[in-house]
Amino acid sequence: MNRIEFLRNSFVATGALVAGSSINGLAADKTTTGQGSALAGKTFNLDYAPHQGMFKNNAGDSFLDQIRFMHDQGFRSIEDNGYLGRSVDEQTKIGDLLAKLGMRMGVFVVDGGDNWKTSLTTGKKEFKDKFVETCKKSVEAAKRCNAKWLTVVPGFYERKLPYGNQFANVVDAMRAGAEIFEPHGLIMVLETLSDTPELFLQQTHETYAVCKAVQSPSCKILYDIYHMQKTEGQLIVNIDRCWDEIAYIQIGDNPGRNEPTTGEINYKNLFKHLYEKGYKGVMGMEHGNSKPGKEGELRVIQAYREEDNFLS
């Protein structure tokens, strides 16, 4: 499940925002027996953030009801990649509910339509202008949900230009974005991805270099554990190397991009490492469910209970 599919699903599901009725604590009795049942509703050691559709079989089609369900299970943040594409009314309702429940909004994507093609690397005015325009639109959207972090993808390589020129063009665009976000205390987090070799940012050290060149508190790294396991490995080593520029983290096991415990990544150890480093940010659950239906959704919750149990 790549970012294009996540965005597509977010937009398709937008119409289901207010349908359905409120669901209260379904997993309290249905989570796997023993510890999971006892802990249902208890908050986690780290701030994990589900997304729309992850618990729809238990909570219903309404995104608002899904958020209530997430809160009942102990989650205190959400992610909504497609938030910028929602109507102002939908954005406001989500923001109001998060505020009422004391929950945080994780990232939404700054997407003006150029993220998944050759764009900012070219240095062309048309792409930079569109990016700046989308950044300004994102500021207004962020105000409606008290968001702090916004995902930015600078697009694909421009194979007709040397790498140094492309790097300079991306830095120039990121500086323009940072100038917009800084006065509002917003942070654009540049995501390093593995979906295609055409992406300009594919390893953490590359994104680190861009952030160092931009030199702004509003330009940082989104470290997606799933993608970085695929492209570079050595997760803890690379996190530590680039720690001063990492502002946001996303989760997904590999292979399969499903919940922790379904792949090769030692998430309990990784979560403990992040906790001991003092990470207080959101941990975006940008992955699928390994099993279908209600039981599959409850298994996701239980997996997080298991991997979050790193202090005992």
C-alpha cells in the first residue's frame, strides 16, 4: 500500500465523514483476552495515530465515529493524509472533535498535484508557485484542526539536470515553504520514500542534507520506518545519525506494510529506543491491517499493546 493508495482511499472515504452513529469502546471486551482486554482504553507509552478506515468494521463508516472509537481504545492522535482535500465543513468537524477529545492531528499531505511527478527538482517557476500556493492553503487548513506537521514530497528526479542543480532547486523550494510555515509554528516534514527509484528523496541522509541546507525549524524529516527498512536498513543507526532533524515518525512492518508483529522489524525494541531518546511526537500508523474484518482491526490494537509494552 503506497502513498498514492493511502491518498486515494482518504479522498474516497471523505463522503462517509458524518454517516453512522457513535460507537463506544467496542474493543474493550473483544480485544484478545488477558492483558489486551484489561488495557483497552488505557493510553500508550508513545502517541500512535491511526487513520480513516483502519477501524471502520468496528466503528462504522463515519470518520467522526472512527475517531471516537480510536479514543476509546487509548489512541490520542490521528493521521489524515487527505485532510487538505476535504471541504472546510469536514475539516472543521474533525478539528472540533479532536479538540473535544483532547487528541492531536498528525500529518496531512501538502499536495497540489505535483508530488508524484518531476516537479520541484526542475527549478521551474510554475512548480514552485504551485507549491507555495498549496503551502498557503495548508496553513488555513491546519488552523481548523490545530495541526503542527505537514507532509511534503518534492517529487521525482529531473534526469536532464545534474544532481547538484536538482538539490539546489529543492532547497530553494523548501526555503519558500518554510517562510510560509514558520510564522505559524508549522513544520513541513519531508518524507523519504521507497515507492519508486524516480523519487528524489530515498534515503535519510539525503533528506537530512536538504534540511541542513534549508536551515529552518519548519523544515524537518518524516522518518517512515517501513520505507527506510526497505531502502537503507540500520534503522536505529540512521535514526541516531539524523536525530536532530527528525520531527515525525511513521510505522509499518516489512514485508507487507501492515501492523507491527507481522514482519521482520523489531518494533518493541525500536519503540523503546525512541522512548528513551525522549520522542514526544506522533507515531503515524501508516499501514494496512494484516487480517480482514472486526477481528483484524482488534488484532491491530492488540499488536500495538504488545509492542508498546517495552517498559516491563
